[in-house]
Amino acid sequence: MLQKFRNIALGLTGLLILGMSPAKALDIGVTPSRFEIEINNKKTRSQSIRVLNMSSKPVEFRAFVRTWEMNENNQLQDIPPTAESLDQWIIFTPAQFTIPARGAQTIRFAVRPRIQPKPGEHRAVLYLQEVSPENPLIDPKTRMRVISQFGVVIYGYVGDVKRTGVLNSVTVDTKPNTSSAVFDISNQGNAYVRLNGQYAIWPAAEYPGADATKPIANVGQPNAKIPENILNAGNLPTTPVLPDNRRQLRLSIPKTLPPGNYVLDIKGDLSGVAINKGIPFTVPVGNTIEAQTKPASPNLRNNLRRR
């Protein structure tokens, strides 16, 4: 039977799901899912990753480190290492281990630069890959063997860190059966920037204006109480935009909207720069796209700086 590797979970903003839910694959918990570490010429202190096996069977893993970037589709991809890539400076133990049923394993790592690091952000990911499971999962569609792979993202920072992000525009694309918002973001700094916050869909006739709307508590959670006049609400996309990159982040709006006029209300920030705006758009009759767009306000174009 063919062997298939699948990324199950990768921590970029907490835990970023890249494949199936971890609960559907293995009862494994990994904490923390992301590290942000200051690197200097001296030895950095050791860090710990805790891996929990909540299943009734032992699980064997091997660990390895890679460096990465975001591709044009905003997906994480491994790239070849260099003498200055963070993966070359990370030492860890153990490299392979078995976690007993209902047991746990601690992985320890440290950053030991071999050369003088350049200022700014350096990135790596420490992978945990399942080793030869006795009863592997089988993909019901392809009938291929599925091996689980988890990743913990590691950011290392050297010197003066500048998060300089610009929200160029927000565009709403609409069709009768689907709608999505597109955030055009540039990063002119030396460390990632990301969106944080939430959105809400209002009927245009009932929208009170961006300054009058309030954030919704626990949005995206089952216990969130959505006001009656709001048609849909959720969290903004949190995919990072890496240094010297310009990306379009797409937010799918799950609710099917009937033809009419609406407003996408946004409450949040781009790595510290506030976003508080309403984007009007129209869901047309038929298949014609009539989305309205609104560029970012001037204050969103101010450079942001956070150390």
C-alpha cells in the first residue's frame, strides 16, 4: 500500500490546521504550538515542547527541523537551508521517541548560532512525524496510508525588529452562492505582520456606521451571541505576511447571502495599527459580479513599529 504524508497541524498563529483535524487522526496534543525567541551572541536558554498521547495505544515519533517560507498561495513550504537559516542553529533532544498510552514526552531545544546572525526575523519549524504505525489510518478516497505530521513553528529575532505593514485595500467579491473578502497587505519590515480581529455582515439598510458598531464577544465560538441584525460574523484571517512580501489574504464568508446590499464591518488591527471600517458591497441577481471595493484609509498606511 502506498504511504502518504500529511501535515496535520502547524502552529503559525496558535495552531494552524493544514490538513484534517488532529482529533480525527491521532489523539495527540502539542504545546506550545509557536515560539518567538530573542537570539544573541550568547547561548539562548533551553525551550521545551510537551507532547501528550491521549489515545489508548503507544505512538512513536521522530523529530526533525526545517526552514520555511510562505508561497504565492499563502501556504507554508519547506525551503533549502543556508548557513544563516534558523534550522541550522537548532539543537534538540530526543530525535526519536515512543509515548506510551495516556503518556507524555518533553522535547527540549536551544538555538546556537554558528555565525553572526543578520538583524531581523529567522524562521524554522520542528516537525514531529509518526513512525511506522501498526494500524495506520487509510484515506477513504485514495486508499492510501496516512502518516501524521505535526509542526511547531519557531521564530528567532536578532537586533532591531520592525513590523511595517500596510493594508492597501479590502475588496469584497460576491456571487449568488458565495462571497469572500480579500485583504491586500504589504510588509516592508524585517518581521512578519498579521491581521487580528473580527468581521460582521450587516444589511446595508441597518448598518449604523463603523464607529457605532462593537466587537462581538467570543466570536467564532459556539457560545457567541450574534445580534439579530447581523447576518454573519467571524474572525479575520491570521496568515502571516512575511518581510518584503505583498500578499492577498482571502476570507470566505460561509453564509449564502440573497441578492441585495450589505456592509462588511471590520474591527481589528494589522500588527498594532487599528482597522475600523465598513466596506459596502452588493450581491447581484444572477451571475454578474458587482462587488464594491474601498481602499484603506490613510491612517492604515502609517508604518507600524513594534519591538
